[in-house]
Amino acid sequence: MAYIELSGVTKRFGKVAAVNRLDLSIEQGECVAMLGPSGCGKTTTLRMVAGFEDLDDGEIRVGDRVISSKKKHFYLPPENRNFGMVFQAFAVWPHMSVFENVAFPLRIRKLPREEIQARAEEALKHTNLWSVAEGSPDDLSGGGKQRVALARALAIRPDVMLLDEPLSSLDPHFREEMRFEIKDLQRRFHHSILYVTHDQSEAMALSDRILVMKGGVVQQVGSPLEIYGAPANRFVFEFIGLSSFLQVALRDGRMEVAGASYAPPAPPPPELAAAGGAWLAARPNEIAFSTEGGVSGTVERKAYLGEVIDYRVRVGEAEVRVQKTRREPGPEVGETCGLIFARPRWYPLEG
Amino acid sequence: MTTAVPAAQPRFGTAQILLALSVAILVIVVAVPVLLIFFNAFWVQGQFNVVDVIKVLSQHETYQALLNSLILASGVTVTGTIVGTFFAWLVTRTDLPFKGTMKVLFLVPFMLPSFIGALAWKMLLSPRSGYINRLFMDLLGLDGPVFDIYTYGGIILVETMYLFPFVFIQVAGALERMDPTLEESARISGADLFTITRKITIPLVMPSILSGSLLIMLYSMAHFGTVAVLGIEVGIYNIPTLIYEKIHQSAGSFASIRTGTVLASVLVVTAAFIMWLQNKVLARGKYQIIAGKSFRPSELKLRGLRVPMLLFCIAYIGFTIVLPTVTIFMVGGLRTYGLPFTAENMTLDNYKFILFDWQLTRDAIWNSVSLGFSAALITMTAGVIISYVIVKMKVRGKGILEFLGMLPFSVPGSVIALGVILAWSGKFGVNIYNTVWIILVAYIARYMAFSLKANSAALEQVHDSLVEAARASGATMWQALKDIVVPLVRPGMLAAFFLIFLPALRELTVSVLLYGPTTRTIGVAIYTLNEDGETVYSAALAGIALIIIVFGESVIKRLFKVGRKG
């Protein structure tokens, strides 16, 4: 059985379901990222796991104990869950020194003084804060403050680490550095991590599995590769990475775009063919230009982005984005070209 | 720093005129009176004299007044801080029902004049004739009163009711702005709510608690009305009431004026010290605890205490706001003070009499309205000019202005009044003592700080480039001021006007030291009528004053709501 198990977890604010029947299991030592746009329910889910929010339905267990259950009307208070949590706004206490911040949870647990000293020191050394331990966290940069928060969570030796957008208050160059530090610490301590973010590259770099959410509903759960390579629906496809879409009509084994009829680049799934229309989706770097054949369009814009050239091709009402490396030949602005969809995917028109 | 405009013009330019004008206003209105007080206290017969000052302070009467001020101020500070912090926590951090309404209601005491409250409490709890005391004496057959309001405890109780919002506002604000994850991270670290409150929440809002309680101390120290109504009768004087007593008895005798100036000097020094301490607390405690994106703070579930706590709040508000207000209106409607509240004893004649027939009260209402209006208008205008020089102009010597402008913040009303008497009763060729003009001058000095604060805040929002663009388009300095700056700071000016007009309407401390036979203000009239035993007329006038104040406050609220939308 999985280490952390969320089953049928539901949270309503008024009549709106912020989280709707969410199932998720996390193995010991696994890092799972919850990814989605703001308001999708990912932070609410994390707060339910932490114990700050009650459930409107479902159950959460860790190991062999139930920590939140609507049916049993039982909620283990957050202070008794033995979790470590890192917040977006750092939440380090400005009236305590860096050391006292990290020692606070240990003092609450009434550990012997030598152990408090030893564990705080260890956590501070792992996060490169030992030299500023006696200083005020207010004198540290955002990255420094977040390391204090991380050290505080580590010192607990938590059963589970909860990270709520820990990097989004940081400057971009710190963000990448901290990302590696977190990954490094996870490898060393083998924590189970539940990580909330709206940044897909963060989720890709850090996690073993990603859960994509939208409107309180899970869209897909899978490894970063699966999420990127085989998105379950149009939303996931669009949310992860760059994407181009064409709305096509499907009739008699052919597809129609902007009044012209083509042979489809691959046979569409039968249920979509039966429905008579679909989205044809592709990554911009998986579309090729051809002089003969392919969906016909006109190049409207061409921008050099260093290594990559970014094309905007008009096909009827739609605009298709194509990216090629700067060594590959391509059409000029105003020229007509054919678009070959090398790795096409099909998604239903609604939803 | 280059002083572009003025340095290029060696002649006497607009900037210099404005600066000279501003300095002149502040020196004449604010600095001279305060300096005269120190001068009179320490300079006797042509020489500096500290021995006499100590002699004056060690007289039993003055020493006792100093001690009383300290006792009362400390008592009010302690109780007010506890009450204010508790209610602030209750309306921000628990699931108390009707929290929003309660929060507004707890701020009501701010707009009620405390001496009117003291008057009401005198009617309710004076040892022999107080309604509550009599009720219990009749009901339970007691010999003595249940509670004697003419005591240190009574004065502290009444002042607490009107001063606790200083702490309430500061602490509620801090608790609301505080990032809730600071507390959540403590919870997930294993701390229970009690530990979090003790180790995280209270230390983080401590600067706000302290700064609020220092404000209570500052006001209580210099507070006249409540002690005058409840203390003088039984010989409890604090510094401002003793100053009042000295000046009134003296009819200008040198010895009492000296005692007054010595007491006033002590008050100024103490007030300045408290202000300095408050600034220090605020500067040291600038923790960055402001929330970013965040969930609402976790509320303590009161569970079984939810309804009792609500009832407690309602009882508190009923007891401290509704009961005194109702008492004022009821007593104001009695045919004779002391009669029971039965239908045949009630009448509206008192209200009619003081509004339309009695010269004394009609004068008082007219004086207060016209004084308040003129003081507000003059102070607002002067405030704009001075703030403009302080905030916007690059002229040398504006540091003096900043200092002079902040000075009135730490100068209590009774000190200003005494200083104004010293400055304007003929010593320097102008004698306006016993006229309405001396009150006007004192009001301007007292409220200048309000105007500077509101106008500086508004002016800081107007970026320099707006004026520079006007000058570049060919406007002179005056045209730029008139067409660009004034329209943009109009909301600030309006705020300043009402910040002065409303308090001036109910002013007592300053005018009670300055009034003459025909220059009573509303506050003075209420106070003296009560002293003279005309309790029902005093109450009726107090009722009228309350109506004017509440009406004025709601007009402002509406005005600013509309202004903000536009």
C-alpha cells in the first residue's frame, strides 16, 4: 500500500467544489508535484493534507493511520502530524534568530538540549546557513529566508514534506539554484514530498510524478515524461510546454481545414471521426515545412529567438506556431507554405 | 543636491516668500507660546532659576497632581491595553459572530467626547444621587453606593472606555495584516494554539500593542475632561486640571501663572518623551509581517464560548456606549434633575430652550461652529502651504519647518492654552484675552499638526514631474500650484478640514482655559452648566452636541466614500 493515500478528497467553498473527489497515492520517498493554474485547488489540497482545512468528503491516510476523515469526523491537528511545511511567503519568524527559528519545532517537542543543538546544527549546515545562524532572518535575502524555512522543516525529520510554491517568491536565478538544493536534500533524506507549483519546469525538474489539476479536478497523473509526451487531454497538452492547435472537420477519412480537404497526417481515433470534428494538436517543433503537400498556410511573422526561429503561420482563422532551429531552411514572411504534422494528437472539440 | 530654482535666483523669489510665510505662521502660532512657557517657568527676575522650579514641584499640591497624573495614566494604560488587545484579538482571530459589526462598534468611543461620557457616568454612579447607585440602594436596602465614580478607579474606568480604541485599532490592524503562514508554520512545527499565541503572535504584534498603549498614556496624561468632571469634586487633580484651577483662581497672579508654567513644562517634557519612545518602538518593531497571497488566518473556534463571548461584547458596548448616551438624552429631557424617568417628568422644553431661547447656549453653539469652521479653514490653507514647502520645495531651512510642524503633536491642549495666554494678553502689544480671537489662535496651534499630516500625505502622492511638466508648458509657480497641485490634493485638504472641524466642535481642554463671559464654546457650556448644578441643561446641550458630532461623522464617511469612487 502507498505511504500517503488521498481518496475521494473533496472541499467545497460555498457551492463551488475547490477540490472534487481527488485520489492520489504517494510512495515512501517519492516526490509528487501538483501542477495547475491558480485557483485549480492544488494549494487547498495541500492544506487539507497539512490539516489546515477540513474535508467535505473523503479520507487522507499516512502510513497505517487515518489523519483526516469526513466520515469518521476525525482530523488530527496540524501540530500532531509531524509534517514539515515550506510556505510561499517564507513564514520565518522575524523576532527569532535563524537558529531559534530552526530550533523552535524541536523545543516544542521538548527534546533534550544536546539533541536540539545537534539537529538544528545539522539542518543549518545542510542548507549552508550555519555561518548566519545567530543573525536575524530579516537580514537574509528571499532565498536565504526560504532556506531557513527549509532547514526548519528538515530539523523536524518529518514523515512528509509539504512545499507550497516555495520558489515563486524568489528571484529567477535563485529559483534554479534552490531547485537543485531541494532535489539534493530529497535524495539525501528520502522524504516523501508533496509539492505545489504553477511552474511546469519546476515540476518537471523536481518530481517523480506530476498531478495536473484544473478546476478542482485531476486531469492527469504521471511521470514528467508521460505528462509531456502523452497528455491526456487538450488542457494538459496546452498547459505543459508549447502547443499549436487546429480545429478540423473529419469527413469520410479526410480532414477539412479552412475550406480545404487533406489526407489526415495519421488516422484519428474512431470516436472522433464519428463525431465529425476534432482538435489537431502538435508541439511547434514537431511541425515541418514542406513545399508540396501539408496543410496550406501563410507566414505572418518570423522572429529569431537566438537558437530557435519562431514562425506564426495563418491557416484560415487559426494561427499555428512553428519552431525550427536556425540552421533549418524555412519560408519568409508573406510566403505560402505547407505544414506537415509529424507527431499529431487528436482531442475532442469540447472539454 | 542642487537647489535648481532658488539658487539661480538671488532675488527674493516665490520659494523664499513661501518659506518665510510658513516659518512665520509656525513660529508665531506654535513656537512662541511653548517657548514662553519654558521662559516663564525657568526665568525669574532676569535670571535662570532651577531652585524655584524644584520648590514649586515639591509643594504638596503640585507634587500630588504630578503623582495623580502618573497614577491615572498608568492605570488607564494598563486597563486600556488589556481591553483593546483582547477585543482586537476577538474580532480578528476567532469565529465570533457579527465580527465586522463589532469591529465598527468598538471604534464608536473614538468619536464621543469623553467628558460627556464622564458626565453620564456621574449621573449614573455618583455616590449619593447616581441612578444606578440609588436603584441598588433602594432594591437591596444598602446603606452605601455600589460603586463610587468619584475615585481613582472610577476615573480610570471612564477614561479606559474612551481611550482603549487606540490599542484596539493598532492591534486589530496588525493582526489583520499579519501573514497567517507565520502562525501556520508554527502549528505544523508542532505548537498548539496557546503556544503559538504566546511565542509567535504576541511577540509579533508587540510593537503595535506598545505603540497603542503609549498613545493611551500620552492622551491620559494630558487629559482634562474626565478628571475635571469626576475628580475635582473630591480633590483629585491631575496636571491639566491643576493648571486650570490655578489660572482660574489667579486672575493673573504671578505665583499661580508660574505654577501653571512649571506644570506645563513637566507635561511637555513627559509628552515629548512618550512620543520619542513611541517612534522608537515603531522603528524597532518594523517586522515584515505583511501577508502576500494568502489564505484567511486560521480562526480559533470558540465553540461553547461563541455565544457567551458575543453577549459579553454586546454587554460591553451596551454598558459603555448605549447606556451613557441614553442617560444623557433622558436626563436632558427631565423637568428637574433627580426626578424619576416617568412620562409626566419628561419634556422636550429643555432642548427647545437651549436651542432657541437661552442666549448662553445659543452663543456657545454659534461660537463652536464659527470657531471650528474658521480654525479648520485657516489651518487647512496654512497646512497646504507649509506641507508644500516641506514635501516639495528644495529650499534650505525646511528642517526647521518639519520640527515646528511636529511640535504640536507632543504639546497637550492645556499647554497650548497657557502659552497662548502668555503670548496674547498684552505683553507683546496685542491683547485679545477674553475675546473669541484668542481661542481661534489656540485652535490653530492645536490642530496644525493634523492638517500637516493629512496634507503631506496627499502631497507626497503628487509626483514632482507633474509640476515640472506644467512649468515646462509655460506656467509660473503660482499657476502650477493653482491648476495642478491644488486640484490633486483637494481630497487631502478636505480630510484636513474635517479632521479639525469635528474635534474643534467638541473641544473643551483649550477653550475652558480661554473662555470669557460671551465666548463659551459648546464644551465649555456643558462643563460650566454642570459645575453650576444646571444638570438637565448640561445634559440637553451634551445631547445636541452628540447629534451634531454623529451627523458630522456620517457626512464625512459618505463624502469620502463618494470621493474615493470618483
